[in-house]
Amino acid sequence: MAAGRVAGYGIATWAGLEEEAFTVRELLALAAEAAGGQHHHLVAVQLLVSLVMMTPIVQALHGRGPLPAAAGAGLRVMASAPLHGGELPGLVDQELADLIRPGLTPHRRAYSRSRHAQE
């Protein structure tokens, strides 16, 4: 905050973008409207992305959805809940862990994949 002005802010949503209650384009239009038509300070979007909730990842692989839309608009994108509230390690069994990378325990595999998804 320089001279009492907000340098930037972000929007966090777990369902709004996935359920198409709004789009990144609509968020940008609302930000501009809130700024009185002046340059807005919306700089980031945070949304639910995990190996359990893969919709944003699948969409991005096909060049659509909120991830490429936000990145294309110059917004920072942050993933929320990469371990899906602690559920992910319990969903990865030894067979799946060995298929992904032999020798890792399911918990290490789940953590390793989620950690890399955040980078």
C-alpha cells in the first residue's frame, strides 16, 4: 500500500468459476466497473485445484477454462487445497503409487504430486 492506495487484490472462489457462476472475463469487467472505469487492481485469482477436483486442470489441457483465461489476462493464478483437505493421501493406494513412481509410499506420492502442482 503506497500513499494509501491498494496495489493489488485477488478473488478466491472454490465453486464460482467451476460452476460457471461467472467467468474470468466477467470478473475483470466487474473490477473495472468497481474502479469507476479506471484501471482496476485485480491481480490474482485463487481457485480449487487438486488431483481430486481436476476440472480446471482438464480444461486447461484443452486450452479452455479459468486457468488459461486468467493467465491470458495477466492474472496470477493460485491453487487452493492441493491435498484436498487431507483426503488425497487416503485416495492414493500403493498400487497407484507404484504405477506413478515405484518405491514411493502413497502418502509421499500424493504430497509430491500436490507440491509440484503448486510450483
